Amino acid sequence: MHIQFAELPVFDQDRAKAFYTGHLACQVSADQLMGDTGWRWIELTFPGAVTNLHFVKRPDDTPGTEPVLVLVDGDVEATVAGLKARGVESSPSRRKRLGSRAARSPNSATARATSWL
């Protein structure tokens, strides 16, 4: 058993899609219209992951206060350095594990990259 997709609230689908494909190397596994509103079902696949990411509509572009994604990596500092090199904003996390950093997407969603043993 596995989780097929997780929902990420976004305000601008095209901007979010460009961010996740351009900065986090996601591949588009689905992109099709849903009804008459112009909203699309967009599903992205992370390299090496089983669970996909699906965008749900946010009411506005107000920044979120809590992370909506937690990315786990063995070397969080190297991952954050790579993300920063591709233009992703990063700030130290208030939480300490082996290492933890927060990153913000252009849709004001916060992701946290974390190292675990």
C-alpha cells in the first residue's frame, strides 16, 4: 500500500508547476482541465518518490505559516545549497534534528527539508 498523491494548496497553478519542475526536478504526470473554471488537475512526480503532488486551489496568495511539505534527505545542507543555487529562498528552521531548513515556493507554500538518520 502507498499514498498515490498529496494535495498542495496553490494560488497560481502555472507558477507552481514551473517552480516544482524547474527547482525540484518534478515531472508532470497529469495536466488536464477540470470542469469549466479553468482549474486543471496537475499531478507532479518527485524523482524516486512513490507519492505524487497534486495542486488544490487556495483562496488567495497569503503566505502559509506552517510547512505543507516535508522533504527528507540524507544531506540537508547540500540539498538546500542546490536549491538556493536554482533560486529557491531558504531560511534556517526553528526545529533541530540532524539538520532542518525551510524553503518557500512562489505560491508562498513552505517546504521543510530535513535530514534523518
